[in-house]
Amino acid sequence: MGQKKENFDKKGTNTKKCDKCGKEASITLGYGPHYFCENHFINFFENRFRKTIRKYNLIEQGEKILIALSGGKDSTVILFLLAKYYKKGRELEALIIDEGVKGYRDKSVKTAEENCKNLGIKYKIISFKKEFGVTNDEIMPLIEKNPKLGGTCAFCGTLRRNIMNKYAKRIGAKKLATGHNLDDEVQSFVMNVFNNDFERMKRMGAGAGIIEHQGFVKRIKPLYETPEKEIIAYCAFKGIKHYSEECCPYSWTAKRNEYREMLNTFEDRFPGTQYSILR
Ligand code: SF4
């Protein structure tokens, strides 16, 4: 991913050429490897997004789709691409959840709102405070002090899923689109292996969730086969505004961070590792 030093000659010209048109490459994808100019990378990225939706039958004609929008890169790309390719003949709506994290979520909520307005997508903001009477800022210090209550993100994620599911049911959405990408999915898989958690593993996939139960709305992950670094590159090439300044102050305790680091090391040394695990 990105551009390696050894790809450039002494004059600073990229010696790698786009696989499609032979122009100077703007991006290198380590697996393959593949080289693309900006335009052909954008085509490649968007085609894979649509192919994932077709391959796993994630969206059907006329279905109402609720997009779980945080304002970060992943869910913002979902918002843009669903608006671009799947708005016709369907109702799209975004749900923005405000967990109540000062200096972080208040800013990302603003970015999410702006993008919805610019794209003409209806949206709803629901806060933890209104729904459960507490903000993350009020409850997380207590959870951090008492590990028996579980991890901060696990707690927050449960509350968030509760809101997403209830709201999706309320508006009659058939699918709930989330921003999970390839890296997230592979991390979850390896975590489940390490924890010997077969029940969770069974619920994984591009169309995830407790799909058999009528009380739950099916979750879909259109970025299931898209590496995180490529989402960053796509946002940069397309000039998509998303929130990326701060991380949530409660995320540092998440076990997932360790898995991310380990898998990134593998991917850097052995490109294609994440796809192998996914398959
Ligand atoms: Fe919640 Fe963790 Fe996300 Fe922060 S990083 S908003 S605590 S799930």
C-alpha cells in the first residue's frame, strides 16, 4: 500500500505503471501486487464495493437501508457509495449515535450531519443521554476502574447496537449498513479463535447478525472485502470529508488494538495475509 521508495528513480519518477492504462502509478497494493493511477484505483475500489453487495446478496430491490454513520472514514464511504449507486428506487437513511464523548463524538457528529445534508440523505441523531440517561463520559470512568464490568468498548457497543436495532425496526429498515472493513473482520475472527468463541464466529460474515430472529434487523458490511488503508486512500483521492482528528479516549483499553498491531505486522511482511484469513 502507498508508494515505496524503491519504486522511484533518481529523478523522483515512479517507475511503477498503472496495471490498467500504463500511466505513472499513484498507489501500490501490496497483495498482487497491483499498481493503479488515481482514476483506476477509484474504479477498482467502487467496483469491489458493488461486487461485495452482489456476491453476498446484501441489498435487494426496494429495501429500506439504515446506515450507521459515525462520521469516520468507513461509514462515510458507505454513505457516499450507497448514495451514489443505491439511492434509486430505495430509501436510505442515516443514524448518527452520540455516545457523549466530549471533544470527540460531538465533532464527528457534526461531520456526519454535514455529509448527510450535502448528499440529501435523511438522518436522525440519537444520544446515549436521551436513551439511557447517561453519557460515555459519565459511565466509562466507572467501567475503567472496575474490569469485572467488561471492556469499555464492549459496554458501549452493546448500548449502540440496542439503539441501532430499535431505530431500524421503528422506521421499517430491512438492513442496517455498518462500516466494518476487512481489517475489522479479520481482527474479530482472530480474536474469536484466540478466545475459542465459536458462537460469535458463527455470526460473522458480510451479512452478519442474528438473522433468524425477527426482533433483529440484519446487519450488512459492504466494506467486508476492503482493506482499511485503501479506504483512507479513496477518501484522499475523492476529497471525502470525514472525521479523523482524535481517537475516542476510551478506546485505548480495547483488546482489539493488540490484534490490529499483530495483523498489521503480518500484512506488512506478508502482503495478502488478511485476505487469506478472510477466505
Ligand atoms: Fe464506544 Fe469504544 Fe467506540 Fe469509544 S471507541 S465510541 S468507547 S466503542
